[in-house]
Amino acid sequence: MLSPFSIKLATMRNEILFISDLHLTIERPEVTRKFIKLLSGRATEAKALYILGDLFDTWIGDDDFSPPIRKIKKHLKALTSQGTAVFYIHGNRDFLIGERFSRETGITLLDEYSVIDLYNTPTLLTHGDLLCTDDLPYQAFRLKSHTSEWQDNVLSKPLIFRLLYARWYRLRSYFHKRKKSQDIMDVNQQTIEQVMAKYQARRLIHGHTHRPAVHDFQLQGAKTQRFVLAEWKKDSASLLSWSKSGYKVESI
Ligand SMILES: [Mn+2]
């Protein structure tokens, strides 16, 4: 039976929050602090929190407990325990987040493309890297690194090897990114239209490109919107909030 208190809570829980690209790392404690503030404050009154990838700057396996991982896990667990559903889509940095992390935090791992009914609009959620189809070398690496053969091989290495590999990989991707043109690093509109048609979606929400915007376009004669979430930095962070009355982009 619902007590008056839980009825009040139930009616309050009408907000759905979306964030991505926090790139949490020990090197940016301000971002970790902002995230924990969100988890222990605002998000406790939300119906659901969707994290669309790259929550962590690197993820080398669920057995890694280096800071700030333990703290983040604790706060995620507290949030899911008190009734906010938390959903996660892997980013290109933390795609090795696995079942153990999900079990320990109470979050639900979603598929790389997931459709939800967001206030009566079929809404496609994804990290965004899959939409950058002009970046052929990256897509080739992604394909390879998402096979269980590659992942089992990596995860079977001792933690210290994986830590060193992650350092090397970050350095490598930093230099690669500098060489690549800005166009190649962005999404491909044709891919977006194909994927949205395939999933029958009228709205797309993703991150990854760090180019926050709301794009309006027509797809098969219907009004369609694409929301790009912002990356979190030391002095700027934002979330996308949906309720029955529409959406808000809020800075934190
Ligand atoms: Mn990304």
C-alpha cells in the first residue's frame, strides 16, 4: 500500500535526465564532485537517469578500484537503491564496463542503440561514436574491440598491464585526434537518417562529439530532432532534462 509520503514521491518522480561524456578521472576531481552532487541531490528526485557513455575516461575492467571508481560506485548504488533507475550505454572509452559493475551499482546496461518511449515519442539513444562513420580506422578498431575474443584477451591480462595499456592508448588516441580533420570526427547525417529509420525513431539523443546542440530536420516527412549532449569540464557541465511539459538543457 502507498503511504501519503510515497505518493508524494511518486508524483515528484516525473523527470528523466540525460548526461554523457563526464570522462571521470583522478586528474579532474571537480568533475567527480559535480557528478556526486548530482547523484546525491537532483537525481534522487528523478524517475530515471540515462548516462550515454564515457562516464569514465578509461575503463580497464570491473576489477579496477583506483580513484574515483569506488566513490562513484557507492553513490550510484545509493541512487539506484532509493528508487531512481539508472541506465547506461557504453562509450568508446569505457566500453569494458561489465556485469560486475552493473551488479555492484544497480545500474542497467543498455544496448549500443536503445529505443525508449520518451513522453510518447520513440527516442533512440546511443553514445554517438557509431554515428561517426567517416572515421574508418576508428570504426575498424571498434568492430575488433567489441568482439568477445578481443575483450576476453584484454581482460585476462593482469591489472597492471591493463593500466599501462590504457595510458598508452590514451596517448595514442590524443595524437590520432590531432591529425584527424574535424569533419571526420563528427557524425554522418546519412548514417543518422538510416539508423533512425531502422529504429523508427523521431528523436535521437547522443553525446561523444562534444558539440552540444539541438538539430531539427525532416525524416520521411516528419519533424525529427537530434540532441547532442555536452561534455563535462571543470567549469562547465550540463544535463538534458525531460518532463511531460518538454525539455530543458540546464547547466550545473
Ligand atoms: Mn566518446
